[in-house]
Amino acid sequence: MRMITRLAKAQLLSQSLDAALTVETLPDGEWSAIQMFETVRIVTAHYEAGRVTRAWACQVLADQVQRVCEALAQGRIGVAECNRHVLTLIQHLELLRRFRRGLFPSQVPLVFSGLQLGSQFLPGIKLAGISFHSCDFSGASLAGSQLRDGSFTACNFDDADMARAAFARMEFRGCSFRRAALNDADFRTCRLLGCNLDEASVDGAKGLG
């Protein structure tokens, strides 16, 4: 599923003809690393120039994460290459956030759905205002990550390494953490609803009692 939403496109088109033409300049067709980096370059340039909305910039890069994971699922790239590209996209999201304060305000939702990030190496990521639906993080390394003001719904964290991760004002609904390493993780301001923590390691974890 492509993740550039109708709302994001509408917000872009409402700004100006110049901004509307941005949609036409984005490379299309089958995903490739060259296409991804060209998309990142165009989005970053237009965002820094103030010609596109925050919502549009975020959602285009989110769409690229989705397409990277689809390429992995289709066997067109390997796990190591997928790791590199996902981390690159996350880093660009963070750079945009620092360029203009509040890239991820609560009124501009960023949604990932159906991502296959099992066994991915993503330690120390910092994200805010993002919702994940039916995403697979089984066996992934998220150690030391910092996520706030978002949600996980029906996500799989079985066997994931989430030690020392800090979650602030996050909601976990219907997620599985079986055998996950949650040692010293902080969930104190979070809500966990209908989650499975069977055999999870929770030594030193806060907010799970």
C-alpha cells in the first residue's frame, strides 16, 4: 500500500502551483536505491525551501520506508541492504525534524502499516508522533531507542531486543512481546492494552508492574 495519503497530497496542492508540481518531479516506477535517494534529495530541498508541508514531507519518506520493506519481502534486496536504507530514511526524518522544530506535531499523523522489520538492526532510533499498525519487529534490535507520542497496534515484538528503550506517552494495543528483552526499558507514561508479555525479560523495566 502506498502511504502518500490523499490528505497529504491535498495539503501540498493547496499551497501553490510550484508546490503542486513537486509531485510530478518525484521519481516513479519500481523501487530502487537510486530512486529512493533521488526522492530524499527532492523532498529535502523542497521542504527546506518551505515549498511543501510537514505532513507531505513526512509521508513521502514514510512511503519510501514501506517500499524498502516491500523490496525485502520480494527478495530484491537483502536484510543488510534493507537495514541501511531504513536507517538512512530515519536519519533524514530526524534531520528534517531538527531543521524545523516540530516536524512530527500531534496534529500531523505519520502512519506505518504492515512494515516487515523482523531481525532488523535499528538501535537508538528517535521518533515521535508515529503510529505503527500490524508491523513486524520480531527479533529486531531496538535497544536504547526513544519513541514518544505515538502508538503500536497489533505489532509483533517477539524476541526483540528493547533493552534500555524509553517510551513516552505511547500506546501499545494488542501487541506481542513474547521472549522480548525489555530490561531497563521505560514504559511509565505508556498504556499497554491486551499485550502479551509471556517469557519477556523485564528486569529493571519501569511501568510494567
